Amino acid sequence: MPEDETLPLVIPEDELFEVILTTENAEGQVNAAPVGVVRRGNRVIIELSASTLSLENLRKKGSGLLNLVSDPLSFAESAFGIIDVGTFVHESPVKRLPNSRATIPVSLHSCENFVREDRLGATRFVRLALNIEGLKIHAPPEPYSRKRAAAIEAVVAVTKAEVACARGLTEILDEFGEKINRLRGIAGGPDGSAVKTFEICVKRLEAMNGDERNHE
């Protein structure tokens, strides 16, 4: 499709943005997961762990929906599998989050397997190129919130901590706890969504630390 003139304003090229990808399986069950996306012309590039439902759904159905969301609680609930899909709104080709400020339908163009090595060990990933099939604006943009941005970073930290815990790398859990405490101290204020997100992150990290102590 020709590039929508609004697209560069909504999602500039060659910058990494965090969005929520919604996909569906063959039975129409919706899955939502945070992903990092980079736009290059009329395509976006994302990298997914080889074991994710998002990847399985994209490969089988070939389509998905990028939800541009600023609410950190949506990132937490989708990352940890506790989001209420019953509240999702019907849209083509996949249901969207009710608080999406914009949505971008995408179709699968290509896949490339690779292995990422970091301190958590080796993980199999797939790099996907997705064709942009449109753009729909649902709500006006919101001003930048440091507290919300910090809460989203906390969600990312907890997902990495869960991988570390699953791989027996429990010695680095304290580092993630310290990082979350630092993030909680950024730009305080009455941000209910961010506060709830941090509460979820802290509880999940405490549960991991409790499991570690039970196995000592």
C-alpha cells in the first residue's frame, strides 16, 4: 500500500517503539503481547522469541494488529497474561485493545531465525518483517509521562527476571529488584495506572524470590 502521510507522524522510521501486538489463533482466540517495533517504509520489523504464541499465530494466520498504547498497565497485563480479552474491540483483522490510541494492521512478509546471546544465555528468536496494511486513529495523542515510561521499563525488567528465574539464574534477581526500585522513584505523582503496574511487578518479583528461597 502507498505510505499514509500520517504514518511518519504516528510512528517515525528507524526508532524502536513499544507496542502491543494482538493476534488470533485458528479458533479466534485473541493473544496480546508487548513487542518492540521499528518501521522501515511500509514495513515494520519485530523480533519474537521462537516459543511465543504471537509467532505461532502470525505464521498460521499471517496477520495481526499493532496497538499503540500509552497505558503501562496494559503492557503489564498483556506481558503477564492477565489481560481481560473480553474487553477487546472488534476490528479487522484482529480485535484491538479498548484503550488503543491508534492501530496498524499488519501482514506477514518474511521470517528469519537467529540466536541471541546475552547474560541470560542463548535464546532462539525470529525476526519478522510485517507489511503495514493501514492506520486507524482512535484517540488524540497524550503528553509524555516519565512515570508511565518508567513503569513500562519495570515490566520489561520483570519479564527478563522471569526468564532468568526459569533458567536457574536466581543470583541476578536482586539486580532486577534494585532496578525496579530505582524506576519507582522516577517522577513521582498521582499516576494510578503506573502505581498499579509497579504493584504487579513487585508482587511477581517477590513470588520469584519466594520460589528461590523454597528451593534452597
